[in-house]
Amino acid sequence: MPIELRRQADPMSLECPACDTKRLHGGLAPIILPKPTVRERRLAKAGKLDDPWWHIRLAHADKYPNR
């Protein structure tokens, strides 16, 4: 049985909308990717970082600077 989205997913979300809703109603915090290190930022600037989630990690670092 194929899995399908019933609602439009937020591009910055790491989960499908249904899982995200279950997480919020369960009292759990959202999934947040690790904050980029100085070394990773240097590699990204040089174009040598191989991280498909890089743009989302940067967005999470801006949105949740304390984590």
C-alpha cells in the first residue's frame, strides 16, 4: 500500500504533516537538525560540503538558536 500525503507539507519540516501533528499533540518538541559547526560552514562556503539537509540545518539554526 503506497504512502501518500493528505496535506501539503512544510518545506522546512522533517516529517510528514500527520507525524508532525502527532508529535505536537503528544507534547514532544519538533525534530531539529544539529546546529552547523564552524568547520561545516567553511566547507559549505568552499562548496565542498556534502550535506543534502544543509539549507534546512541553516534555517533551523536561525529559528532555534539555543538548540
